[in-house]
Amino acid sequence: MKQASRVELPVMTRPSQTSHTSRGYLTAFAAAIVLSTTAIFIRHLSVTYRLPALVLAFWRELIVVVTLLVVLTIRRRVSLRVDKRHLAYLLVYGFVLWVFNALWTTSVVLNGAAVSTVLVYCSGAFTALLGWWLLKEHLGIIKLTAVVLSFGGCALVAGANDPAVWQGNIPGIIVGILAGLAYAVYSLMGRTAANRGLNAWVTIMYTFAFAAGFMLVANLAGGGKLPGTAPAPADMFWLGDRWAGWGVLFLLAAGPTVAGFGLYNMSLGDLPSSVANLIVSTEPVFTAVIAFLLLGERMTSVQLFGSLLILGGVGLMRAFEREPAGV
């Protein structure tokens, strides 16, 4: 009888384990799909309404803060107050987010949805190098290979193999790669937030609030001289009574920004973080498909190959996270 019980127990637990794993995969892929629409929304607003990049970024950040404030207040499961000793950290974190959002939004305007999304995934390589330099993380052969693949893929996506590109959209390429660098710094700071015992959603709310403040100052102080800022203070309400545009802006903030990260967090309940991260890193593929279907953007075969190199580099680094430190 003991032998029978030993045989039956694993059989009885497999369906539950399979169900949780399947749910985790579906949720993570849903997060990737939702997040992949971010650049599509930004591209639509910039093309249809000529909305300045940094004005768009300000309203996106502000709507995220209001959305999270309402949701967290209604749920009342976490305190919205943070210890004073964390405020300086959150201020710096918000500044980094402001830099990233400014560069990312500008990159989408200059490069298009598909290319800008792929370029920002240079952050994987930057994260590995900065982690080695600043956090003393191990940088083995697998990580170095991933760095080479990622940078090589970025070069192909940016069209660095075509001399004409360097005479045309070089500002867009530089902004796109800088956005990846800023995202890497933002990701590294995110690693320390949990160590401080900060609630993830409260952290997002505060960092976006500080970022919105920085973005507002940049727009008002820029006077239209800083690229992407409001030409005049009144232009902060650029959309005016075009309610369809405000609706798209709200969907951008409450959808890809809030819901996307929410789905991702849900997937972590059923999957290891390395697996969930690998699945969500398919975001550029979904962005390229959606940009083709909705915006008619086309990536060349060389750019598609570069995209695969970047995804391959991200996949290797996720695999490296499961390896022993000495690999």
C-alpha cells in the first residue's frame, strides 16, 4: 500500500502544477502583448495630434499616478506613506524615470514604434555591464556573449551597416540607444527598491509622481527651445477639446503602463522570475507585428535579424541568471 501511495501522489499533483504553469505562461505573454502597445499609442498621438514628446510623457506619468492613487486608496491593503529616509532615494529614482521616459518617447517619435522598442532592449547589455561595474556582479562568458549579441543586434536594427543612415537619422539612433542606457539604470535601481522593503506599487506611484514633476518643469522651463517641450505654458493642454486624443492618452497610461506591469506581477506568482522575464522580453516582436498591422511600419530583413540577435542576448542573460555564479 505504501508503494501505491508513492505512485499516486505525483500523478494527483501534476494537473495542478500544469495548470499553474500554463496560467503563468498565458499571463506573462499577455503582459508582453499589453506592454508592446506602448510605442503604438505614443506613435499614434505624435502623428495624429502632433503632440510634443515631453508633453505626452508628462500626461502619461500624471495619469499613472492618479490611477494608482485611486486604486491603492480603494483597496486599502498597503499604506501610501513611505519613511522619510526613502524619499531621497525615490526622488533620484523618479529623476532616472524622467530621463528614460523623455528619451523613450522622443525615440518613438524619431524612429517609429518597432525600431524604438527594439533599440531600448540594448538595456540588457547595459544592465550587465553596469551591474558588473557598480554592483560587482559576475560577468562570465555567457553574459559577455549576450552583450555582444545585444549590441550587434542594436547596430543592425539602427541600420549602422548602411552609410546613408549615419547621414540621416543619427539623432534618432543616438536617442534610442540612450533610452536603453537610461532603462538599464532604472532597472538597476529597481533591484534595490525591494531590498529597502518598499511596496512595488507604492514605489511606482512615487517615482512616477516625481518624474511628472521633473517633466512639468522641463516643459515650462524649456519654452519650446528644448526639443519635444511645450512651446508655451498653455500648450501643456495641447489636445484641448479633442477628447478622442485624451482617451488614447488615458488608455496609454492606464493600459500598457499600469495593466502591463500588473499582469507581469501576476505571472510571477506562477513562474520563476527568470522565465517570466524571458517571456515578457518578446515584447519587441509583438510591437513589430502590431506596428506593421496598424501603422504600416516595415522592418527590413536585416533589422529583423538584428531583433532576433537582441532577443537571443536577452534569452542568454536570463539563462545565465539560472546558472551558478562562476559560469
